[in-house]
Amino acid sequence: MSEVIHADHHDDHAHGPAKGLKRWLFTTNHKDIGTLYLWFSFAMFLVGGVLALVIRAELFQPGLQFVQPEFFNQMTTNHGLIMVFGAIMPAFVGLANWLIPMQVGAPDMALPRMNNLSFWILPFAFGMMISTLFMEGGGPNFGWTFYAPLSTTYAPPSVTYFIFAVHLMGASSIMGSINIIATILNMRAPGMTLMKMPMFVWTWLITAYLLIAVMPVLAGAVTMMLFDIHFDTSFFNAAGGGDPVMFQHIFWFFGHPEVYIMILPAFGIVSHIIPAFARKRLFGYTSMVYAVASIAFLSFIVWAHHMFTVGMPLAGQLFFMYSTMLIAVPTGVKVFNWIATMWRGSMTFETPMLFAIAFVVLFTMGGFSGLMLAITPVDYQYHDTYFVVAHFHYVLVPGALFSIIAAVYFWFPKWTGKMYDETLGKIHFWLSFVGVNVTFFPQHFSGLAGMPRRIPDYPLQFADFNMISSVGAFIFGLSQVFFLYVIIKAIRSGQPAADRSWEGAKGLEWTLPSPAPYHSFTHPPAVKDEEVLG
Amino acid sequence: MIKKGVGVLDNTEQQILAPRTKVERHSSMKNQLCRMKHRLWRMTVALASLLLTGVAAADELNLRVGVTDISRQVYDLHMIIFLICVAIGVLVFGVLFWSVFNHRKSRGAEAATFHDSTKLELAWTIVPTLILIVMAVPATQVLVAMYDTGGEDMSIEVRGYQWKWQYKYLDEDYNNTLSFFSVMSTPREEIYNQSVKGENYLLDVDEHLRIPTNRKVRFLITAEDVIHAWWVPDFGIKRDAVPGMLNELWTIVEEPGIYRGQCTELCGKDHGFMPIVVEVLPEAEFDAWYASQVSSELVRQESIGEAMTHEELMAQGDTVYGTYCASCHMANGEGVAPVFPAIAGSAVAMGPRDDHLKLVIDGVPGTAMQAFGRQLDPAQLAAVVHYQRHAFGNNAGDMSQPQDVINLSNGQ
Ligand SMILES: [Cu+2]
């Protein structure tokens, strides 16, 4: 380990960043790479957002107004792929890069060169994927779940680029995860035992294992697709003896852990922010850790709840129903623990706290609809309708995304040494909060009323809900442009921030100066219980 | 942008309120603004009622109760789970907001120091588990009831195609004779906002699937190309149509009526345009209809080889093309490059007739071009090929007859 770090110092000269573009291309510094990841994910978030607005514009009214069905399908597909793989996941990796070394008292990530590589793969992967939209026949149009044979025999010619892009994203994620695990397991400051690790570190440790377990499964699925398309195999082609349902089993064996990959680090973030602004130690640290671990375990045995309608035997349906319902238990424990942390605290409501509280409430609502979806006989009615769309957007937007935004506001002073404008932050929060609910709440109703997902046009009874939803989407989209303004303004002219930027903030990162020096904790810090446990 | 919005807004409202004439549609700007206000008002009211009122009460905001025993059980189960969630939500969010209002620094709250309580943590692990068990019991019961297959009075094979459904009455007495396609009949002009949208916009088909009341009907569901899903919300049943797999579903409907649904698995370009319409007839009426269909089908099959004139071929070809081919090759014959080739000026449509016939009969394996020999009868096949060879500016100048199709098929 020390060799790697030594080498790193050798060609990166120990005292500060290189100048110009080279700094970013060749950097092995965890803070630089964290910044790259965060800006990249924000760019992807805007691209994915534009696609979402194309969708919402088309759905503003019944009838086809702006785009053709084949283009609409490309919009839904790429919106999903870009948001999942381009916005949410890289944002969490960016936060991991920035925070994990500082939170465990390490000088950098364990494998800095691989860190650089795992970031720089991403722009190529997404460049390739997005370029397919401009190819003859268009880009991926088979949904972000790319069920075969729509994504194989019936796919546009550009699907091969898509497959290659997914391979690259997978390689990047696996490298990132190995790095995170190596850092956490080997580079903690003396005295930081596993059960003293900050929650964000814990959740990422578990997330990284999930990633390593499932990204190869995804790689396997797309490789089989590649073979079906180009080498005449029939993995998923019924006419050749293959099985399209097998694709779904493989996909969701990846896909279900994947959705926890997008939410576990969010749990970690919220577990830092709520104690900080309640000025009170996190309630039930141990049960929080066990809850995350059991959610991760359960995530491997519930995958077929995405496939209740494919025609499984009764015993299979019952198994996946029960195991899915069980997830509500550890998730409930986490929610109760957060509320118990707030209980009899001394709360203030700065922007990160507002986003964190909204996370708890709205994520829980997504949890409720998730529980309803777990009930197989009623899932038949909800499945592939807007009810599902509402559900997963509630856990991903005011869930995962709000936690990321909260994290940015919370650690921004540590990263830049500057404070954002609190009033603007609050305006951003309220706009986002209203926007998200106006967009997604009505979708529960259009789903219950029977509107299928992924359709470019709909029967007239769904008109009102869709109109409201579209209005909300534009509010939400614009409020994220406002977010960009708030951040840029703060970087340019924010007030200087204190080292411990929030009164109640606890953790090793707050013992560093603001902004955190380019190389921090070159000597391991002393780990005091009242600092790391709050 | 805004102006466009107003224009289109106006359009939709008409469809909902009442059909109007074209002249009226181009009403004055002032009128439009007025209507937009009205519409915005309605939206606000809808929004408010969405967010504020008890959701369960309002019909169009909730799951449909449906018309079968199963759908009613499903609805009740949905309400039980939903109300339990609401109760938990009220409790949990109540505590949260109580804390948010009372334990704030600005009110002088001082932070307590507790951070653990094994008893509490055990309680909120065990109690939710118990609640889940309470939910699982009725859920299991309903699911078991749904899996009560067998003992059916009749069976229908449902086959999904890009982008239509095929229904076949499985009836050995008549050699499964009765089989037809059901294709969306909403005109393209309505979709492209060139005419007023009808009441059943996107939910109408040329041929309803007809079933009798009070009999247990079994559906065997499969697909020809990609995965589709067959769903009739009012029956409370939905199942994926997977190529190479037969999925089983059943229903007993008590109320005669017309019930509508849509394909619910993304299946390509026109996924949004393959509705399902089931017409439930009283038993006696169904039996009479079925008998007459079977006998006229038998008669039709006998006369199938008869020669047709150019005009007859073109007329029937036009219909067949519009129903079966236009979704990919487009109504104007231009296709969608590069996936769906144009028929206008196509080398196949201008080349040897038998090659063209063969391509349409056998399809092109590994592409979206299906083997229409298994979907259309010889007269329809001859007509559509003849049509393609003489429409969109093509002029092959030959004749394709049903007998040619029969000869070609037998020759294989
Ligand atoms: Cu379909």
C-alpha cells in the first residue's frame, strides 16, 4: 500500500495540484477524482433530465405532438440508462472519493491510478451510448431493462455500441468498488474499528460488495445478447431453443441489488446529516449497520418480484412475495432510527437538513408503494403501469437524488472552503420538493386507473394526471438548473466557511481545515470516540 | 410555445367535453384563453383533491373494482394493504412532524443524549414483522384462488404480435377454425390531432374478443415475436405473452359488457397502440354468435381459391395493408429507414411476383418481418401483394391470385 502512495507522490509532486487540463487528465488525487465524478454526474443528470422533459412534453396531452413513438422509446430508454448509470451511480462514487479517505483518516484511496482509470472510462462509455441516438435506426429503444428479444433480434443496429458501453460502465464500477473496499479495509486510521466507522463508509463498503457481485452478472447478460445478435446463438431466442424469461432472471439478479446500490449510500448520507442538525448522536448505530447488511442480503433473493407476471409456479410467487415483504423490516428500522435521532434533539433546518427530512418522508412513501407492489395478486394490477413509475421515482428522486443534493450542500464548505447562500439553498429545496411531488404523486393515480408505462400516447381518461405531471416535471427540471446557479455562485463568491462548518457536524473530515488541503491525513489522526461516533 | 400549448389544449378539452365541428375548433384567441383558464382551474381542483382528500373514496383515483370475483378480491386486498400503509404513515409522519415542530433549537430545545434502546429497536423490528404476517395471509389466499386453474368451459389462445393480438377459439370439434386478429382501429388522424378524438381513443379494435358470461374461460397466452402482456383490468388478470411459452390465465365474468385494456409490456414502436377489447355476451347470445361465425368461416374457406379482379384485389389489399403492414412499412409505403424498408420503389415489389409472394408468406426469419402465411388467408395474401405491387407509384403490371398463393404454399 505505502508503495503505491509513494509512487503517487513521486509523479504528482506532494504539495499541490498540477496546472491546467493535465491536472484533471492525470490526477490520482481522491479529491480531484471526486470532483470529476460529481461534475460528470451532474452533466449526465442534465442530459437525462432533458430526455425526461421530452417525454413529459409529449405526454402533456393525448395525441402525438412532438415526437414519433420510435423516438419516444429511445427517450425513455436513455433517460433511464443515463440517470441510473450516468447520474446517480457516479455521483455516489464521487462522494465516496471525496469523503471516504477523509472519514477514515486515510491520505488517499488505496489504488489511485485505478481510480483515475475508473473515472476516465465513463465519458467514453456515455459518449458512445449517447452517440447511438444520432445513428441510422436510432439508439437503444427497448427500455432501460432491455428485455430480450426486443433488445436482440428486434433491436436497432446500434445495440452493439450499447452493449460495449454497458461493459465499460461495468468495468468502471468494479474498479471503483475494489478501490473503495481496499481503502476501507486497509487504510483506516489506527483505532477506527469496523463498528466505529461512519455510516457513509459502512453503507459504501456494503454497496461496493454488491457491485462486485452483480456487475459481472450484467456483463454476462449483455455478452449473451451480443452472441445472440452476432454469432447466431439462441440464449434468449425461443425459436432456437432459448428462453426470453431467462434474460429477465439474469437481468433482475443484477437489477435488484442495483436498486439498493443506488439507495444504501443515501442511507449513509442521511445518517450523517440528521444527527448533525439535530445536534444529537445517531440513534441505534449498531442496528443501522445490521439493517443495511440485511437489506443487502435480502436484495439477492427478491429479484423475481419484478417478474410476477411472466408466469411462475405458485411456490415461486409466494417465495418472492414473502422475501420482498421482509425488506420492509430493516428499512423500517432505519426510518424509525432516524426519527428517534431527531426526537428530543435541538434541530435547525438548513438546506441539507431539509433535503434529508424530505428524503425520510418521501422515501418512506416510495417504501409504502413498494410494499403494495410486493403483494403478488395486486401487483398483477400495478405491474408495468404508472404506479410502478411513481414508486421507483419516489425512491430514486426524492430518495437517492435528494440525498446526493443534501450531501453536496452539507460537505460543500469542506470541499471548497466557502458557504453557499442559505436563502437560495432553501428556495432550491422548496422548488424541488414541490416539483417532485407534483410530477410523481399524480402518477400513482394514473397507474391505478390503468395507464401502462412506456407509452407515447394514452387514452383520454388519463389526460388530467399527465398534464399535472408534466407541469411538475418542468418545475423540477428548472429548479435543478437553479441548483447549478446556487453552486456556481457559492464557488465564486461564497462566504468563507469554518473548519467545522456546522455546529453539530461530527467526524474526522470536520477536524481538517476548510477547504480540505489537497493532501490530508498524511499522518493518521487520533480517533476519538466523541468525534467519530458523534 | 405558449401559443401552441393553447391551441392543443383547446383540442383535448373538446374531446373530453363534447365533439365539435372543425369550424368551432378554430375559435378566437379570447375563447381559447377562457377555456385555458377553465382548464387550469380544473387542474388546480384536481391537484388539490389529489393531495388533500381521502384517496380511497374517489373512483377514478383508485384501482377498479372490476367485474369478477377475483378482481373484487384483488380490490379488497389492495384496500387493506393501502389502509394499513396509510395508518402506519400517519403514525410515523405524525411523530416526525411533532418532533420537527417541538424539538427545534429556535424553541430552545436542548439535545438529549440517548442514542440506543434495545427494547425500542426490538419493538420496531417485531411489530412490523407481525403486521407483515397479517398482510401475507389474505395475499396468499387471493393468490391461491387465482392459481385455481383447470375445470374450464372453453379455451382461447391469445397470441401477441407486433402490434396486434390474435385470438383462436380452441375447439376440436371445428378444428380450431375460429381465429382472427384484433387490431387497433383508432384512426391515425386522431393520434396526430387532425381530427377529434373519440370516446374510446386508443382503446378500440376492429374485432372484439367475445366470451360468454358465467363460464370459466381459460386463456393460453403466448407471443410470436417479442414479449407483450395481456391485461384486462376489470377482470383483475394480467400475464406476459412470451414467445415460446404458454401462460395460463382464467376468468369468469358475470356482467355482460365491453371491457378494455392495453398491452403492458414494452414491445417496440407501437406498444401504446395494441389495445385489448373483450366483449362479454350473455351465454345464449354467445352460443348463437359462435355457431354462426364458425359456419360462415367454413363457407368462406371453401370459396377461397376463386379468382379476383384487379379492382377487388386492390380494394381488399388496401384494407389488409392498412391493418397488417402499415405499422411498419407506413401508410405511404415509405417505411422507417433503416429498420423497416420502403415498399415504394422496393426491388422486391418491382421484381418477380413469386419472390414477393414467398417473402410475405414466409417472412424474413430473424427480423420483424413476420411469416404472414400463418396469419392471412390466400385471398388476403394475394390481395396485399397485388396492392403493394400497384400502389405507392409501383407498377409491376401483373396479377396475383389466391390460387397462386395456394400453389406456392403447396409447392413447399
Ligand atoms: Cu405489445
